[in-house]
Amino acid sequence: MIFLSSPHQHGGNSIQLTMYSVIIALLPAAMVSVYLYGWLAVFLLSLCIGACLLTEYMCLYWMGKNTNRVWDGSAALTGLLLALTLPAAIPAWMALFASIFAIVLGKQLYGGLGFNPFNPALAARVVLLISFPLQMTTWLIPMHAGATLEMYDFVTSLKFFLFGPDAIQQTWDAVSMASPLGYVKTELTQGVTVGEALVNYNYSTLHAFIGREAGSLGEGSALALLMGGIWLMARHTISWHIPVSYLATVALIAGLFNLINPDLYAPPLFHLLAGGLILCAFFMATDPVSSPSSGIGKLVFGFGCGLLTWVIRTFGNYPEGAMFSVVLMNCAVPLIDYYVRPRVYGYKRGSKA
Amino acid sequence: MFDLWDKIQQSLHLKSQRHFTGGIVHARQYKITAHQPIITCPVPDVLIHPIKQHIGEPCEPLVKVGDRVLRGQMIAKAQGYLSVPVHASTSGTVFKIEDHTIPHPSGMGLPSIFIKADGLDEVDESLHPLPNYRSVDAVELRERIRNAGIAGLGGAVFPTFIKLVHDHHNPVETVILNGIECEPWLTNDHQLMVEKAHEIISGMDIVLHLVEAKQGIIAIEDNTLDAVEVMQKALVDMGLTELIRVQVLPTKYPQGGEKQLIQAITGKEVPAGRLPLHVGVVSFNVGTSKAIYDAVCLGEALTERIITVSGDIVEKPANMVVRLGTSMRFLLSECGVADFDNLKIIHGGPMMGELMSSIDVPVVKASNGILAMQRQTIMQAHHEEEPCIRCGDCGDVCPAALIPNLLAKHCKEDQFERAEDYQLFDCIECGACSYVCPSHIPLVHYFRYGKGQVAQIQREKTFAEESRMRSDKRDARLAQELAEKEEKRRIAQEKKEARAKALAEQEAKKAAEEVDAPKTIENKPEETS
Amino acid sequence: MDFLFPIIIFSLLALVIGVGLALASRYFHVEGDPLADTLDNLLPQTQCGQCGYPGCKPYANAVAAHEADINHCVPGGERTMLAIADIMGVEPKTIEQEATAPVVAYIREDECIGCTLCIKACPVDCIIGAPKQFHTIITDHCTGCTLCLEPCPVDCIDMIATPELLEHWSWPVPGTKRALTGEQRKTQHEGVSGEKHV
Amino acid sequence: MTEFAIILLSAVLVNNYVLTKFLGICPFLGVSGKLETAIGMSFAVMFVMTLASTASWVIQQLILIPFNILYLQTLFFILIIAALVQFVEMVMHKTSPVLYQGLGIFLPLITTNCAVLGVAILNVQQDYTFFASVLYGFGAAVGFGLVLVLFSGLRERLEGAPIPVAFKGSPITLITAGMMALAFMGFAGLVKV
């Protein structure tokens, strides 16, 4: 006899629905990246997504699992997220390596969707950053700013994408510029204050918000990311806990230190809009698989991410700490799940049966 | 669209009024029997009365095969405190008493009393009406409610009389009348409120009188506003507006759950392991209230109840008054179901109801709805399980604020201690988590499995402890026996030795005498010689 | 004589530490074996002797002393074995004998000759009767150890399956098609531990 | 004060013994299977490491240097550590037999744990003051414990996962540890020592 337990009705939510909603929410950011880097962005996005899907298919096939799983959207999402965290100038083979790493070591070896302790895209990103720090911190001059470059037509882009700057008779220095975060960090070590550095960089908050600054593919426009993120929140695909506590923590700490010494510590708005913070807060940290389950756990998780992001940005060697902080907090997720739990109905806080 | 602020407030417990933790909203479309007047189901030829239709101890049959019984006659008497009797639903003859499948997920049976109806439907008059209940002693009223066989008709079937005490240490402040339709698809409580408002309110008045409460609240969800109007009008008619008021709550499942309703109305939580009485609340269902009225004012025992018969295969879905003991096959054919091969029956609603293994199970006091669904519909709802993506939706909707995904993981991996640590036993099995799960994980099923296993382990442990005690006692007994035996042996030995010694001494003496004697004899001749 | 100097210092230090440890060991001396008691509490107390020891407690003592393997308790089944493995910090092992469904002994009374041999054999004293009288078994207390079968001279004792009670019924592991996939997954990743046992 | 904070932070996060110095890998992999055991081990190591760095400082300053027998450093340190471990073992056996059993062979193995000997030797190499060396030992132990506990949480989570057979057990454990080490690289340069 088969025993089927209640409930005998289902709300209709599914994994596919969740994954494809996130992909849709990321589309504005992807479009902005195409606006900024033209064909290069298209190449990178399609390479990463394609490689992820193919690797996923291969893994499922070789492990004798249901290969239809490849269409559940999670692999495509990983590819998309990965591409959005990479700089536009990254060599194609690195992007390929990162995609394969994300799917194989980040996900399938742990048993596939739902079992990976780390966010696959971020894990791959971290590996690249540590292995190839130079390429990973070389930011291409965006199309609108580098109109003189004449490298954004299809053929030149493809050459550059596949073979690097030598193939189009350019040097790295000629095609790249500093990102606001990196620039401020370098200037600080030379004794320049934050304010001066920002003026020197010609930094504009508005540009950072709508997306005209150099950076990784998807980091450009805070506006596009916010649109997607808030749509996801409204759909309840992601909960508000992580983004809110993450961004609030960064803003609060940055604000506090900025008040203490504005010359040494960058203002909160700069921190919020710079680098991959918004992308991480709305799309990386909220990856359901590698974040805590309960609401209060998510708040703690977001707080930890925020704190670590600010600490690494301010004191560490790397100019950007957002992805490190998320991967670090991913390590702590099981403990958060275990120790930080919501108060169960009928119990006083902190007391158990 | 944005309930962000709402959610923040809720999770920070700034706004506990009129909300309970978690919960989901169902589509209204499933209430296909809404606003359908209650019709009466005819009495079938055979009625089956299981001897236990409530939570607690089973009853003991009072009748023998061949006895003639009347409608409302007690046929099985309560045993122990937590128990209410069972009554015959119509007049007829008891023709057998044997095990029969009851509405239980296991498909197992209980001893049941089978009555062949004689069609006369004669009523047993032993319970005389007490219309002036205010002048009747509370003890007698309680006894009446118990003897009428009333248990919570919302589905939990907890013996009602137990709640109706006036305790000076825990005075009841509020009596909540649960007019919330507990499940999607079901409309029986709603329709009952619309049609029998006066009876329901009289029943509630009896309860208020019994527990000496200051106020009564009728809780109704905002998707059944016509019931609100009817109830309010009835309150005005009866002049009870001072004492009883109607409170409208936003529609959310599982608001019909006692603990959730109390949280939504009073903002208080019933402490774990305690009764609602502890926070000064008594709550009961509208059906129960009507039954109390019938029992007290009309002197009728509980022999029928209102059931929503619905489902996608039912041609004439209806809210029906059904005699307890009617078989579901009869009931469904009354509602136009002809093909019994390709359907599955849910006893209760889709969220907490159980699939029945047989169509011939009887309607019992707990039956608030019977849904006949196409097999296919059910199987679709039980989609293949996919891996958990830890989205946390289950935790968001959990009215007990558990973390269902982790709980299910530990149950699945047989880590029951960890599961208990995650407070497995505070799960109320409402099914909201499984309903929203994007991976279609049968979370509730895992919890039930876990609970069953924990209970099993506990039983085994108790049994092992008993066995150890018995074994230790036996060892002690054996040791004592051995010691006693040893002691006896020793004493016997000693005695033997003593005897032997005595004997030896005697012998020796004798010998000595003998030795002496011959000596003397010897000597004698010497002497003589 | 310089080389003697370090040796003396080292020896002195070692001596001091040694004396300190000796004192500490006296202070922190552990009475009895709490581990054996913990293990004994896990065992089902059937006293059936299928483990090769005369009862549950002796087996617990043997396991605690690393003299016996953890997989000898047949009635305890896999769950008990896993619990013991957990406490002992060793790899789980498979149990050679498959645990059978729970049974209780039942005496066919008309065949009983009242020899009292089974009464003597019962480890939990749950058989009542007097010489030359029928014996009967208190099924509530019977552990199903089968120790009474052998001594019975007329073979009038049966082991019957414990009757299933409605109150004791519990939900099985989700058993539909989807549970099947879960089941497959379970065997799939248990494949490794299975190989390890060999 | 800042100096002490830097020592502590450096020992806990930046120069984490397990993830950047790769010391103490054996217990890190051995006792991280269960959260409770890992926490017990963390406290045991914390106790041993703090005392070991204290004692080694004392021995270094009061015995080894004055008597000019620095070449016996390892011998003396091992002696002290062994005694400490013995002591911890006795205390644990008395107070928590289950934990004692759970730690099993790894408890006596702390004696030959490179992390503990490492803390003693690195400590004296860096010429810390007494208080600084105590703090360093404590910090290193906290770092070890933190990583051990985090890792045991991750491993518990991996327990039920349908990991491919070839990667089950040690391989996936090592991959996870590697990912953690990568993540900890993010702390690089946090304190400039």
C-alpha cells in the first residue's frame, strides 16, 4: 500500500519558476553590460552561459542522472551570474575555465543543485581572482568613455576576446582604467585623502548609480540591479532579509567610520554603489542554496557579509571584498542555521523544550 | 504588492494583533460549494459506528448483537476521563460488532457496531430538553454535554466537556467561537453560520454561562462576509451584543487552527504543552456550538453533522447533514458519483485531510469534509520530489515558526535527536510548508515519519528499561535462590558434618569402649590368666 | 662534564611534570566505566544472548572494552549499531543477521505439560505457571528472545508476530514514486559505506 | 593595545593555522565530522595551545636561554606539550566520557600535533613578550577552533548529499577545505605585520 500524506494540494511553485525569475531579474543588468561593452559583453555572457549549460549536461550525463535537469535554470543562472562578475577584458579561456569550475567543483561534485555549500559562481570568481589577480582587476574602458578606442566593433571585439590586446595592436594600459574602488585604495596608500582621490577620479555618484563607471560586467548599473532585485522581492522569490541587512550594515559601518575620519574612510554611498556590492547583496548572497533558511538567520548572514565586505575593502589587499565576504559567510551558514533560529510558537525566546 | 513593511513588522513582533506567524492564502475558486444551502442526506440501510470517534480512550459497547436501538441511544459508553460515548444515529437492530476500517490514514480498523436501520427513525427520549440552561447546575450541564457525545467537530474531536470548566486559578476571559473555514474546498462551517446563526449563538451562550467568561468573540474570515452579517443580526435579535462580538480576520490558512486563531485574536501564544485555558481562552467550532445547543436545549445526542462533499469528480457537490455512521460510498453516490474506480477520497480538507484506503469507511464525528478527487489530480499534487534548494519559503509560512527544510532533512536521514532539537514535536502538520515547496518535498510526510519513529524509539526504550528491571530482578532472585541454596547446603553440610562428627565421636567412643572392652576382655584373661 | 648539565635539567623537569601528572591522575580518577553504562542504555535489553554474551550488560562491557564488535546485537538492529558506532567513534558495520519482525512467544496451553523448564529459561520472568499446571506468557513483557523454545520438551511454544496496534501505527518513509527516487539516492550514496564494510 | 589586537587578528584570521599555514590538518580533517566533537576539540586545543605557548615562553626564557641549551628546544617543548595533553585527557575522561570517546585517538595526537608544536616554536622565533606570546597562542587556537567548527558544520551539511561515489568522504572534504582556504585568502593583507 502506498501512503501519501497530506497536503493533497500544491501551490504550484517550482524550481524552474524560481530560477527563471532570477534570470529575468538579471536581464536589465545584462543589457546595461551590453550597452557598456558592446559585443564583448555579448561574447562573455554567451560563453559563460553556454559553457555552464554544457558542463552541467555532461556532468548529469556521465553521472547517470536525469539530463532534463539541465533545463531547471540553475546552470544558466550560474553562468549568467558568473559572467556578470567578470571584468569585460578577461581572456576567453579564463571565463571558460571559471564556468567549468563553477559547475563541476562548485556544484556537481557536491551532489548537484541544492547541496553546494558555496555559491558556485562566486566560488569560481574567487578562484580566478586569487589565481589571476592581474587580469581580474584590469577594467576595460567602457564604450561610451573610450569612443576613441575603436575596438568595440564585432571583429575587433572578437579578436580581443579570444587573443587579448596584442591581437588588435593595443596594450593593456591603453584599453584599461581603474575602477573607483581600486583607484581610491591605491591613492590612499600614497597618502591622498578619499575626497581628493574621488575628485581626481572624476567620480560621480549619479554615474555610479545609473551605470557609467568601469567595473565588472554586471556591476555597472546599480539602478538596473535594484530594479531586478526589488522585482524579485515583490514576487517573494527572494526575501528582503539579506539585501536589507547586508546593505544596511555596510552603510552604517561606512557611515560611522566616515564620520570619524572622512579622509581615511570612504563615504557610505560610495561603498554602496561601488563594485559588486549591489549585485552580491541581491543576487549572490540571496542564493537560496548557500544562504541560511530562516529569516533571522538571513539577517545575521547579511550582517556578516556587510561587515566582512567593509573590512576587506578598507583594510585588505583586495580592493573588492563583496564576493569574499559572501563566500566566507557561506562557510558559516550551517552554524547560523543551527544556532540562530526563530522563536518557535509557544516558547519564550531562548528556551527550548 | 509591497507587503515589505508588513513583513518587517511581523517578523519583529511589532504587530502581533490579528496576525499569526506564517500562513498562506488559498485561491477562492476551490470553494465550489459556497452559498449552497444545506441539504439532508437520507439515512442509509446500514450504519457503522466505530467505538472510538474522539481523541482519548475508546468506548465500551453497551449493546449486543440482536438488540434494537433507537436514534440517540447510547450504544457505547465512555471509559476513563478523556472519552465521550457513541450513540446510534437511527433506530434499528444491531446485527454485528466487529472490526471495520475507520477514517485513518493507516487503513486499519477498530471494533464497530453495525446497525441495520428499520426506517422508523424513532428517537430515544432519555435526554430531556433543558431550555432554561441558566438555572441548571454547571455540573449537570457538563455531564449532559458529555453524555450527548460531543467532541470538537472542527476535526480535532477533543472531548468538549473537558474545556468547559470554571477554574478559579485560570479564569476564562474569552470564549472564541471558531467560524473560520479550516480548509480550502470546505464550506460547511460557513453555511452552518448562515443558516443556523441563532442555534450557534445559543450554544455559545451556554458555554459562556458554563465557564463564566466575560466576553465572547466570533471569529470569521473576510472571505465569508455574509456570515458576518447574519451573525451580527442574530446577536442583535438575541440581545447579546454586549457579551458577544464578531471579529473579522484576514483570510489566511491555517487560521482555523486553535493556537493560530488565539494568536490572531488575542495576540497571546499558548505556551508549549499547555491548553488554551492557560491564557484564559476557550475556543470551539461553530458545529460544536450547534451540537451543544441541540444537546442542552433540545435534548438531542450527537447523531448527525454537516459535511461538505466536494471534489473534482463529484457531480453534485453539496453541504449536507449526514448521520454519523453513513458509509462514504453511500454519501458519494447521493452526490452523483457513479464511478468509484478512478477516484481517491480525502477525509477532511486537502491540506490536513487523509487519503482513505477504502470507500466503505463510515462518517465519524471528525468528518468535516469528504473530497472525491480523480486519482490523477491527487498524483499531480504529489509531484516527484526534487532536491531542496533551501529557499526558506517553508519557514516563512510555518505557523509554528519552525525551519521545516532542515527538520525534514534530519527526519529523512534518521537523525531524530537533531530533529527533536529542531523542535519536531511543535509541528502542527498544517501542510503549509509542503504546499509552497518549489521542490515538491512531502515535508509533512517526513515529519510524521519522524514523529512516528521517535515515538517508536521511546516505546522501545521504555520496554527495554522494563525488561532490564525484570532481568535484574530475576538475576537478583536467582542469586538469592543460589545463596539460599548454598546456605541450605551449608547448613545441611554442617548438620551432616555435625552428625558425622557426632557419629564419629560415638563411633570413637564405641570404638574406644570396644577397644577398652577387649582390653578389659584382654585384660580379663590376663587378669584371669 | 658540560654534557651532563642539560641531562640533569631535563630529567628534573620531567620528574616535576611526572609527579604533577601522577597527582592529577589520582585527583581525576574515573570510577567504573561510564561508557559501558551508556552503551547498555542503548541496547534493547532482550537479554537474548544472540550476541554471544549472556546478556545485554556483559555485551556492553565487552564493547566498551573494545573486546567485542559493535554489530552483534541482532534485535537492536541497525539503529542500535549506528548509535554504538557513534559513541565509540568507529565506522559502522553491517549486522550479519537480518533483524526479524518483532515477535512474542505464545504457549499452546493444551499441549503444555507443566514442566516449568521454560519458566526457568525466561530471562525477564514473564512466564507464569506452576509445576503440572499450564504455563502462560505475559505477552506485554515478552521480549521475543526465543530462549524458551529450546528447553520445551513438547515444542508447544510458538513465536507469533506482535499484533499491530492502531495507536502504535506510524507513517512509513514517504513511499511514492518520489520517495523511490529518494530511496535510490540513499542506496546510491550508501554504496560506498557498503563497500567499506566488506 | 593596537599591537595586541593585530597579533590576535593576524593569528585568528590572516595567518590562520589551518587554512594559510596548513598546520594541524590531521585533527582538522579527523574530528570535524560532528559539530559537538569539533567544539570539544576546539576547546581542548585552545587550552593546550594557550598553555603550550605560555610554557614554552617560560622555558625558553628561564631555562633554554640561560643555560644555553637552545638545541634541546624541540625536546623540551614536546615534553611540556605531552604533559599538557595528558592532563587534558584526564580531565576530559572525568568530565565528559562521550566527548572523550568521540575525540578518540585525536586527543593523544594533539601531542604530536604540528599546530601545537608550531605555535610554541613560531612563538619563540618571533621574540614576543610574555603577554604577546600568550595572546598569540590563544589567537592561533581560536583561529584553529573557528575553522574547525565552521568546517564541521559544512561537513554535517554534506552528510546527506548525493555526492558522486568517487568523491565521497575525503575527496569532497578536501575540496571543501580548499574552498574555505580560498575564501580566507580574502583576509590577506588585513593586518600588515
